[in-house]
Amino acid sequence: MWRDFALASLHHVLVVGLIAMLASEMALLRGRPDATALQRLGRLDIGYGLTATALLVVGLLRVFQGLKGADFYLHNPWFHAKAGAFLLAALLSLVPTLAYARWRRALRDDAGFVPDAAAWARAARLVRVQLALIVVIVIAAAGMARYGGL
């Protein structure tokens, strides 16, 4: 019982961390691109990736070692919606991640490097979509907890 409580608590804390990092990325992407913003975006994105990975691991532990058991999750349409939204957010996150890495390399080669406006706007748009998908995940989690398999 305590393990389940610990896993659930850690899962929620990681979700909050994920939201905080995406919100920070979004705030940086609202400003003008400069060397400081590019460095911060890179560091935030690394934190985001590590947090998302930890969230996935903890989520899988909850599914396969949690109190409710795998059957509850694997036969639950809300869980599938939640997992699908998480997977989509993860795939969409690759585009900004690769852009941030390119921008940081370009910045190392040229201290005056600034990403073009279209790429900057695309990264901002994809971060907003990821945040929207987290809202979907939270709603699906509530449905999963309250309504089970419908």
C-alpha cells in the first residue's frame, strides 16, 4: 500500500515538474531569441526529457506493480487515451529538442547566431501543443480514476 502511495505521489510531482518546464520553455519562446534564451531552452529541454522519462518509468511501475493491477489499466479506455496523448506529446517534443540542439551548436560556432523567426515560432507552437496534450492527459487520468472502463 505504501509503495502504491509513493508511486502515485511521485507520478503527480513529476507531472507538475513537466508542466513547469514546458511553461518555462513557453515563456522563453515568447521573448526574443538570444544566447541566454538558447542556453536556457537547452537546459530546460534536458530536464523535460529526463522528467518525461522518469514519469514514463513511474507510470509503468504503477501499471505493473501498483495496487490496482495491470488489468485495471490495460482494459481501461481512459488509460489508452492518456498513454496516446503522452506518446503524441513525446513525439512532438522531438522537433523542438532537435531545434534547440542545432541552435546551441550554431551558437557555439557563431556567438551572434539567432534562429530564424519561423523556426522560433514553430518551437513555440509545438510547446503549446504539448501543454494542451498534458491537459488531455490530466482529464483522462481523472476519467480513469473515476470511471474505470466506462
